[in-house]
Amino acid sequence: MEYYARTGNSQKGIPSQTYRKHVTDVMTFSSKNVEGMLRFCSWSEDDRNGFRQSVCSGAEYHDLGKLDRKNQVVLSKEPCRVPLPIQHDDAGAAYLLRKNSKRTLPMVLAYSHHVGLTNFAEEEVAGEYAFRIHRRKDEEKKSHVDKHLDKYIAIHRKILGETSSDVPEKMCHGLPLRLALSCLVDGDYHSAALHSREETEIPTVEPRWEERLAALDRYVESLKEDSENSRLRTEVYETCRNACFPNERMLTCTSPVGTGKTTAVMARLLQVAIRYHLRRLFVVLPYTSIIQQSVDVYRRTLVLPGENPESVVAEHHHLADFAQLESRQLAVLWNTPIIVTTAVQFFETLTSNRPAVLRKLHEVPGSAIFVDEAHAAMPLHLWPQEFAWMNRLSKDWGCHFVLGSGSLAKIWEQEEMFGKKVVCLPELLPEVLIKKLEDREKRRVRFQYIKMAMDLKGIVRQIAEGKGSRLVVVNTVSSAAAIARKLRKMGIVVRHLSTALSPTDRAKILKEVREMLNPESPQFTKDWVLVATSCVEAGVDFSFDMGYRECCSITSLIQLSGRVNRNCGMFTAAEVFTFRLLEGEGIVLHPAFKHSAEIVSQLFEEGLFDKMTERELVQEAMRREIARIKDDSSAILKAEKAKNYPEVAEKCSVINSDTQLVVVNPGILEKLEAGERVSSRELQRNSVQMWTSKIEKSGFPQVRGHEEIYKLREGCVYDPDFLGYMTEETIRVLQNPNIF
């Protein structure tokens, strides 16, 4: 008799997948993932062997329950969408627990490969893991599994033979547990998706780090000019490239805007990759809007002749981690030499308890990682736990970090947050060079504060009275759309950029904005306005004449100033205004910025902007903010220590939002619903993220064949050239303009 692990689809020419094939594949793929990580692991040989054997055992028994006769009746039919009558992950966990009643990693992996990492503290019973609580929800099915467990094992061994090992299994928690589950889940997903032809084997791209560094050197050399700015950028690049920190795996880089940090730190990463034979480089950015700009630079400078740029430098925009089999090929996996992703993606993956999200985590060990604009990577209260994971990745898993920013808040040096565990990270740039860069900043911009809060009419009037090119950044998508719409109705030349637009459409507008700012372009415009959200305040290579920033945080204000008079081309310092808004007429205040905005107002009112350097202002603002968020940080650390993984994942949300992917490009939507292959890159670049509550309340339909992806409902209008989904027609459908 043949036993099956997955149903087939004869209409597509896909046979049922046998139990033997699936389990063998999962063991092979999981082991390959483990070996890729263990090359960089600092554990003892015994611990590495225990970890290796634990993942292999979890992989072997993860689908044991599918051998139940009732489950085989379902699995032998094709195609079949009926859920399995017996919880199939219970059997493997039950057997592994019986095999070793102590805390065994294989049992936890088998139990968690679908349900995710649970609250172990709550579910722990008599020193054993709580999958017992999960099984207790249905005593009849639990009894059924326990009664037939010996039969499952007999069938399993008849199919696969004896696979026992004398190697002691290893138990672990926290980051190693997440890494172990990542190895198994990726093996499971990949086996299923290969069989159903939803994924294909991807050829390995060789790192070729030495050649890429040489190519980067040539590119930077070609940019040299006879100017102060060019000389400073060259000095920053050469310092980062040639820095020698043989015993340090975590460094900072305090380098203001316009100093070539993007290429300089990449040179550092490449040097480290060469020295330690690393397998990947990560560039972690705060906003999706600046990914394309960085990706363009890296593909132009690091891709070698004959290579496919997308296979060398991957871009990862949205959270696109799908559990549904039909959508798994749309997930983004971190398996290229260079990955450019968002802070949301990177740090929420480290803290997740969900299998679909954790799937790509095992690719991180053995990487050099640049957290660019680190001040904006995450809220302050997340730093102690996330920093602990970064520290563990560097010490145990061969990772190297550079935390960079022109306004870096060194929270890891604050005793109020880190207690006795404070650390002082070495700085890539010498203090004399940093001071030289700070002197340049003082000549570049001058900060102004508007004391009176303004409504929509007031802020529009203030902007209209400005001269030259003006950049306006506000805290919510709704406010940006309202201001842009009002300015256009007044006859002012205006462009709009926010996450209401898909990455593809933002890229088109970004290109237009650059042309409008370029004096040598036919599209150059002297008097106009760009209204945007924070997606443009960091890392985007703009240089406006004036800046306006809704009160948010000190680091956001300093970063916004980096888009004004960027290259010190004006004879006098450019003005950057800070203002507060009043709700109404589409203006929506973001509750998350209430306290940080109050601190910025205090710093202005106390006259500290005239007395302190930007570094001092950032540290002072952080000191005031810590007093408010200390308890939130402690709660995360306690939850992780207690092994309450769902709570950690919830509390460590970098952006506190429950959003879903909404496809806005008609062509991509048509392909998806026709069952045609769409790459993860195409999906991400032609979609937006919208609040789940809005999607459900407004009745947005799911994309046919993809339960985790949505499309706009009838009556909604998406404007790819100006407002994205924030059109008046869509707002009326949503019946509420308060979309952040």
C-alpha cells in the first residue's frame, strides 16, 4: 500500500506526493539548512551535533499523523481541500515526547511546524511541553492518536527504515529555537512547493566578494570631483573600506547625509565577507521607499558581467510571508548574496513565532549586516531585546553588524534601558572626521519652529508662502493626501509620495521628482512642492530649497533636513520648519508620535537647538523618551525569558499595524487570478499594504486562488500618478479617511 503526504492535481499533471518522498525531502532540505548555519556557529562540537540531530528528528516525524487511516482517505483523493480529520502534527510530537520525556527540541519542532511557537510557560505541564494543552482541546482525537501511535511508527519504519541515532539531542530556546524551526519549516514548505510546481530549484549564485569590492572601488573612483563634498565622501569611503577591527563584530558609523554612507559601509561589509568567508550581506533600511534607490546603486556597482542583477541583489519590500501553498512562491526568501530589506522585515522576522515568517531566518547566520539609519529602524523600547539578538547572532552565529546614521542614538549605552549590560560599540569613523562632517552640517541648514498648531488651511497657506522647491513631510498617509489635494486645487505644482502608492508607482514619481530638482533636466521646476510621509525622510537622494516637518521625533527632523540643501549648494543655510497640526478635513494625527513630538517641542522652547550639536540633541531626546518607555522594554525581555513567544512577537512589532497585501496593478491581478506565475518581486512592487480592519469592514475581496492576498473592491479608484489609494472615491468607499 502506498502512503501519501499531499494530494495531487491530475488536471495540472501533478501526482500525489508520497509520504516517503516528502519526509525524505524535508529531512534532506532541513539538514542542508542546518549545515549552512553550523559552518558559522561557535558552539562546541557536541552541541552542534545535538542541534543537527534534533532538527533531523523533528523533520523525520513532523508529518507522522498523516499515516492515520482517516487522514489517508483524504490524502488519496485529488484535488482535495477537506481538512485532515486527525491533527497530523500531534502524532509526531506525541511519539517524540514518549521517546524522551525531557525537554526535547525535536518534539517542539514537530509540534510547532504548523501552529508556531506557543506560550511554553503557560502550557508547560509537569516539566513537559504543552503541546499537551493543544491536544487536550479535543480529547477524542487525542485518544485516537495515542491509541494508534504504535501503528503509525510501525508504518513509518517500514517506509523509511530505522533512523535512530546515538547523538544526544539538544534543547534550546529563544533565537536558536527560532533558527531550528526555520530550517524545518523551509524544508517542509520547499518540498511541498517543488512537488506542486509552485517553486523551482534556484541555482546558487557565487559570492565573488573580492570581485564585487573591486567593482565598487572603480565606481567610487569614477565619482570623484574637485570639491569639499567629494573630498569628504572619499575620506569616509576609504576610512570604512580600510578600517581594521579584527576582534569586533558590532560597529557604529556616524556619518551625516550626503557623505556616501551607502557605498562606504558596503565596502566595509565586503571586506568582512572576504575575511570571514561569509555567505550573505544584508542592508536593512527603515522605509520601503528607499529600497529601490539602494538596490539600483548596488546592482549598478556590485553585479558582475553576465550575472542576473535580481539573482545577486534581492529587494524585499512588504511583509510577504505566505503559509498557503498556492501563494508560497510569492514569498521572498533571503537566498541571494545581497539582500536589501526593511527594518520591519528583518527585526520582525527575528522576533516572530509564525512558521511562514520564520522560514527565511536560517539564512541570516554567516552574514554581514548594515542597519542603515539605525535611529529609525525601530521604536526605542524594542532595542534591548533586538540588540540582544543582534549580539547573539554576532557571538554565536558568525554575523557582523554596522549600525549607521547621521543622527545615531546610542541607546545601548543607556543604563536606564540596559542596566549593567550596557556596551560601547567602536566607531568606524575617527572623531576628527565626525567633527569635520558636523561642521559641514551647521553651514547647511537652520531649524525653525512654528509655535501655533495649524489646521489644513493654515498649513497649506504656510507652504504656499514658501519659495523654491519645498519638501513637506507629515506623519500619516491621510494628512499627506489631504495637503497634496488642497495644494493642487489652489493651482500649485505638487507631487505626492506615500505608501498609498505601490513601490512601482513610487519609483516613477521618485524619478520625476529627481528630474524636477535637476537644473540640467528639461523637467526642472523652480517653484513646487512635494508632500510625503516619512518614507522619504531617510536615505533618499533629494536636495530641496526648503523643508517642512510635522512634529514627530528629533531623529526624524534631522533626517528630513538631510533632504534640504543636501550638497551645501546654497550660499546661506536653508530653512527647515517644524510644525504641529490640528485634526479635521483629512488631517489625522498619529498617536504613536504624541510623546516624541512633545519632546521636540520642548527642545525648541528651551532653546537647545541653538546650544547643542545634532548628536547631543539626539541623546537628550532619547534620555527623555526612555523614562516613558522603560516598562514596555522590560515586558518584552520578561516575555522572552518566560518563553512566551506569541507575546514577544506581538510586543516586538516594529510597526504596530495589522496589514494585508492589496494588489493594485490590473495586469498582475489578472495573472494571479488566471493561475499564471508571478514572481515575488512583481507582487511586492505592484501592491500596497492596507489595514486588515479596513479591508474586512469595506469588503475587499480576496484574489481568486490566493486567500492571503486582496484586491480593491468595486467603486474604489487607484490613482498611480498622484494619490494612490487615497483618492476621494476610495475614501468614500472606506467611509473613513483615517488611514495612517
